[in-house]
Amino acid sequence: MPLFPLNTVLFPDGLLPLRIFETRYVDMVSRCMRESTPFGVVPIRSGAEVGGLVEAAELGTTARIVDFSKLPDGLLGITAKGERKFKVLKLWQQPDGLNVGDVEFLPAEVTLDLPGEYHHLSDLLRKVLPELGEPYASMPGNFADASWVGARLAEILPVSAADKVGLLELDEPLARLARLNQIVRRVPN
């Protein structure tokens, strides 16, 4: 699977706007659009988004291109939607510089109703998402689903990349909500 190492964490159902300018990623996007296939987004542990080799996290999320356009600066803009979490079994770089990997798909999280003790997190999302602009302002919400609420909060909260990776690694929606509840209490208003 083609992998796009980024300094961000994509969760299932999340939207990720990207500016594509490196040839290896323009080619990857063209191939994914032509073949209707996803690519993998993996958080970077060390290295840079632009350039050569990186050390990537072991977990990532497949992303499917849902929109594209030519940006005012002439670059390709895409919006990708997160689909499935996966574990990277092996990562290498092709001669053209594209990172690829063998991956194992992880089971989808169970759909759970949001427990009453976490309704304040859903309320917070309802308030904040429209204020963030695109792509969040027009994102259809599932504010009653514990997994969806936890993933959206994990995406937008101002926490370290390592904390976001830790939240992605949790496979239990209620454990993620419990951790996020602690984080929300620490974040200044």
C-alpha cells in the first residue's frame, strides 16, 4: 500500500485536506484516483514530511480521496476521508521515493451509544466543529456514537502528536473517551 507519512494523525471517518506538490505524491494521488484505491496515512515519529526516509508510527489509517481541486497557488489540493486502521508490518521506499508498506488491517471499532457521562464531549464538538471551518464545518456528525465523538475530539484537541498516536492506538471507544475527558479538563478555556 502506498503510504503518506505526515505530521498529523488521521482517524477513521476523519477528513484530511492536503496540498500535494512532490512528484511521488502527485503520482500516488493520480494512481489512487484512477484505480479507486486508498492510500495509507501514517504519523511521523522522526524525519520530515518533505524529502527522504522517515520513521513512521506502527499504526495508520487508510484514506480515500473524496475531493480534489487546483489550488490558487497551482498545486493539487485533495480532501481524503479516513477509513480503516492498519498496522504497518514492513515499510520501505521505492526508487521514485514513494513510501510503501505491507499492512495488516485492524478490526473496525464497535459502534457504541455515547454514555451519558460523556455527553459534555459531544456538546463541545457540536459547538467547536462549525467554528473550525472546512472540512469540519460541513462534516456530517454522529454525535451519539462514542467512537465518532472520540475520534473527532482526538483530531482537533491541541495535544502532542505522540498523544494523538496513543489515542489512535486505543481500540476501545470508551477508553479513548475516558482519556479525552482527562485531556479536556486540562486544556485551558
